[in-house]
Amino acid sequence: MTTLDRTELLLLGAIWGASFLFMRVAAPEFGPIALSGIRIAIAASFLLAVLAWRGGAGALLDKALPLAALGAMNSALPFSLFAFATLSITAGATAVLNASTPLFAGVIAYFWLRDRLSPAAIVGLVVGFGGVVTLVWDRVSFGNGSGIWAPLAGLAASLSYGLAANFAKQRLAGVPPLVSATGSLLAATLLLMPLTVIYWPPVMPGLSSWLFVVVLGIACTAFAYILYFRLLARIGPAKTVTVTYLIPLFGMLWGLVFLGERITASMLIACGVILLGTALATGGTAWLSRSRAPRPAVAPARAGTEP
């Protein structure tokens, strides 16, 4: 990878890590569903303008039904679940839960698509889920009174991402990534808009919360997609998916710096264990060893890295 590639990969991890910070701040005023609905609508509008400018808007109708299903699995449901989780648990802890996405994707691929798992991948899945259990088991890390529902919502969101990744691999292979992203976000907007109206907050959110939602939609969703597609085209999905390792680190960092969130030993241990398991399950350690020696369409393991 070039210096530009590494810089953009780092920037992508920082942006997606920051999304948990913005959800943590804006979700109490908007509510999880309204926040997600507005965020997705903003991102869909932005990407639709980009797609129309490139002359590819007509391709949205060809795969309307699969794109609608992808929108539910990869945007509407997980965005809402993560927003719900941030009502009770820290941005950093939620970001760590998001790191379990490749683990769910691997398990689903094995049972649904019959993808073979190497011994290292099996060990990685076991290790990674051990990290998830470590994080969920320590209720103290999740704030007062959150119980188990908030972390379970975060895990359900990651599971939905993993399902979306495999669905995209099976049903949307060969579809230009910008078409998949735009179409799925448009579908998610339509799915969430009625619920957004129903669950609109009784008190209009303040200006700062609106600014956070705009940043979530444009920077953390639309711009991040475009940045991700650039990396896919230049370095390929195997290296691009390593952004998964950066998201929880930035999520904890932004939560600490801007919200004063406490990073507990349990969070650090769970984060390390989950990332180790993910590296083993996705072949990340092999790539690292190769990189020391003298570079969607929809990426198979992606449709779900984004928070």
C-alpha cells in the first residue's frame, strides 16, 4: 500500500469510529429510530446526487428487491440498534461490539453459503466470540441500569451486518458498489420514514444535535462510502476490510477525548481478543506477515463494517 492508501484507511477508521460518538450525543434527543431515519435520508440524498452525476441512477431499478432487503439488513436495522445501544453504553464499548461483525459474517457464510473455514479461522471465531462474551459479561462497562439489552442490541446490529455481507455476496455480486450503496440507503430511507414520523421526538432537538446528524449522514455514511470504494478499487477488499481493526480503537479514543468516557480494562481486553479473533478468522495475520516482505462491486466481507 502507498502512503495515500494508508492515510485514507486511517481516515476511514477515524470517521467510522466517530460515528459512535455522534450517535451517543444525538440519540437521547432524537431517539434511535428518528436519528437513524434522518441520517440515512441525508446519506441517500447525497449519494443519489453523486450517482446521478455519474449517470448511473437508472441501474437502481434492475436490482430493486435485493437492494431493498440489503437496505433493511445493512442500514435500517443495524443503525437503529446501534443508536439504541448508545443510549445506555459508551461510544467506545459500542464500537468494540461492532468489531464482532466479521465473526458473525464468517459463521453465517459457513452455514448459509457453505464457505469452508480453515483451522485458523475456526480458532479465530472461537477467540473472537470469547472477547464478545468478556465485554458483555462485565455489566459495569455499560453504564447504570442498562442491563443486557443495550449490548445485545449492539451484537444484533453486528449480526445484521454479517447477514447483509453474505446476502450481498450471493444476490448482488457484480453490481457497482455505488449503486448498491445508494439503492440500499434509498430503500432504508423508505423503510424507516414511517417509523421516523411515528417516533419523532415531542421536543424539537437542538441545533447541535442536528449538526451531529448531518455529520453522521454526510461524513460518516455518504463520504465514508465513497472513501471506502476508492480503497476497494486501489488495494482490494482483503486489505480494505482491515479498517475493522481501527474502528473500535478510534471509537474508544473519541469517547475518551470528547465525552470523558472511561476506558475500562475489560473493554481493552475484550477489544484485543475480538480483534485477534477477527484477524485469525479473516486472514489478517497472514496479510500482515506478507506486507513485511519486498497492493463493492460489493466486497464479500464488508456490507457491514460501517456503523
